[in-house]
Amino acid sequence: MTEEQKEEQRRSFAFGNTNIENARITRRTVDEAASELETAKP
């Protein structure tokens, strides 16, 4: 599994779990949050 595939799977997992709790969460929301976290890494 490539790093890109792992990241895609991680985001899909995050979306699936958060969307259950909050239907307003979209894949775009998860992608934006993940991108922000990536750029915030030290």
C-alpha cells in the first residue's frame, strides 16, 4: 500500500466516523482539516 493510499484510507475512515455523529461533516471538511494538520506539522 502506498503512502497516498494510506492517506486516502485514513481520511475515508475519519469521514465515516465523524459523519455518523454529525451529518454536516463532508469529505471536503475532512480533506480541509487533514491538509491544515499536514501544514501545521513541526
